[in-house]
Amino acid sequence: MSTRTDEGRYPAVEELPELVQQVLDDPETTKSVAGHVRWVHHTIEKALEREDYKERYGTSMRALLGPGATALCELTDSGELRLRGFKNRPQGVTASQRRRSSVLRRLAREADVPSGAISYPKPPRKPTMPAWARSQLHNGLKKQVEKRPSDPGLARLLVVVGLVLDAAPRTGELCTCGIGDLAPDLTWVKIIRNPQAVASTHHLTEVWPVSPITQAALEHWLPVRAQLVTGLQGGARSLLVSHGHGAYRRGTPLGRKGLIESYVAQVGELKGAVTGVGGKGWELPEGLEQLRLGVQEQRRSYNAEQAAGAKTPQWGPAVVLNPLLPEEGERKKTAAAMAKAALAVDAFHAARASADDETDPKVLRARRTLRETTRALWARTDHTTTLKLLHQAKLTNDDLAAAGYKEPLLDTLERA
């Protein structure tokens, strides 16, 4: 607790809270960064409780954020100022060290004084998967999905791995993925991109094709997930939910930390199980981010080969919804998608009426068109809008399968 004597002798002690608030009030300060700023503020306050530190660096903001920042880094690295009380010195450069220095430099810029924060070297990036490992990964995923595992954690892991292989979402993007982000026939998935260091709340929505392997993993996971959320109030719209392992309540949405922890645990169990029966082990990376980076590297190599004229498969989103584009153009595209879906329903009824049975080529073509237009409408709207239009176009619930709607998804949407 500062006193009037402190105010005269140590003005930096009184000025620090106001400086921190200025940074927190900055519109460019994201919620995540704000948490880091408060954390560093508490660390500085802890250091100022030491009379020697306050005597030396509390005399001005120039001293506190200049040589005082250097001393703060050294004290924290040695374990003397760790807020959780750990005394061991970290092995190598940690993310916390780099994050703390970044905040100290930000405070110094706000105070218009030179920063003394230690600049830590960026740690070497963990190696991602080689091309041969990615091929084995697809094969291993297919084998595991075909077994239809009863373990909820493994069933969920297969969905996570499949979605990362298909669309390379970040962990946070996976956590925000909901039931409504799955296409009616599970062949597409919406990923709301939320790149790091972007403060804007307006983000691209990319609609990615989903591989047959991932579709099978989703079809198996949805009924398992339904059992986990039974009787749960709230959270029923999240795609990835807890199976009640550890501190996470059964059926609750998985957050970023929970997803990372569950990935590590399930990968370890799966590798052990496969190796224990004489297999080579599954070539999954230890971390979820390593898996994503490996997929991104593969995508970049595909793009480079295409630019060079090679006939490699197209790898990219089927639809991109940009909130920064003119609304009028987006409304026209949505209206066109609605009109096409309504016409496809009419064509489907007409083909049925003129055919002898459901195997008639006319009916099969009409069914395929209906499925494609339904999926395109969902991509630009949502399931509520899509189902409402189909019903208004006189498509009965019994015929929703013709529009591509999978029964497990319909059941999950109804519960949600």
C-alpha cells in the first residue's frame, strides 16, 4: 500500500496504475493482451514490495520501465517473483518470458521512455510432419474410424484430427465450431477464422470440404456426443464437448486448454494401444499445433506446385464469406441460393411424379441437384433458414434425406 511519502519519493508507484489503464483502454488492446497486461502489472507491484527495488526504480517511469524492467525480467527468470511461488529456473526460453517482455515494451512506449525489457530469442519451431508421415496419418485415421471406437475421447479425437487435416483450423477456431457449422450432408464445415494479433471482431468464414474419412468420424461422433450432453442445460450447440475426464464436466463445451490437454492424453493412449499389440504406433504429432502446421506446409506445397503448372488437387475453401464485402452483393448471392434451392425442390417433385421408381436417372439427378443447392444455401445462411425454406417449398420431413440431411445431424439439431 502506497503512502503520501511514497507519492513524493516514488512517483512511479502512483503513476503505474494510470499507465496500465491507458493501455487497457486502448481499442487495439485485445481481451487476451489485456489479461497479459494485468499479469505483468501484478508482477511489477510484487517487485515494488521489495524496498531495494522500489528505492532504486520507483523514482520515475524512466527508471521503472528502463533498468527496472531489466531487473524485473532477471528476478522473475530466477524464480524470485513468480506469482505462483515456483522457484525453479525455466529450461530455455518460455512463452511467458517473451510475453512479459512484450508487455513491458508496450508500457514503455505508452510512457514514452526507453524500455529495458530483455529481448528473448524466439524458440526454434518444433518440426512438423514429413510427407510420408502425413500419408500414414490418413491411413491410420481411416483404420481407427472404421473401428467405430466406443471410447468418447477417441471418437472425438478422430473428428479433431480429421477436421485439422481437411481445413487446418487453429485450436480456438475448433473450439468455436458448433453443430450448426456442419453441412446437412456433413461434406462441408464452416470455420470462422480468428488469426492471432488481429483485434477486429469481423472475421472471414471459410466453408471447407470435408473428406469421406472425416464425414464417417462425424457420423460416429454425433450420437456419442448426444449421450454426453443429455440433460445438460446450455452448451448443446458446441461440436466438441467433454467426456467427463479430469476436471472437465461431462458434456460441457471444450475450451482451448481442454482441447489441447485432451489431444495430448488421447494421442498418448492411442499410440500406446497400437504399439502394445505389435503395431508401429500412430504417427500423430505430440501437439495439436504441430499437426496444423504440418497440414499448412502441405497446402503451401500444393499451391506452389499448382502455380508451377502441376496438376495437383485443388485445396482450398469451397465458399468464403467476408463480412467486409458490400452487404448488397452478399444479399444477392444469398437470394440466388434460396431461389435455386426452391427450384430444386420443385424439380425433385416433378422427377418423382414422372418416374417409375427412385432409381430412375431423372430422380437421381434431381436428388443430386437438390442436395447440392441445399448445401450451398446452408453455406450462406444457417440450418434454421435452410430447413424453413425447404418446408415452405413443400419438402416433407421424410424427404429431408433427399436434400442431404443426415439423420444424426437432424437429431442433434433437434436436441440443440
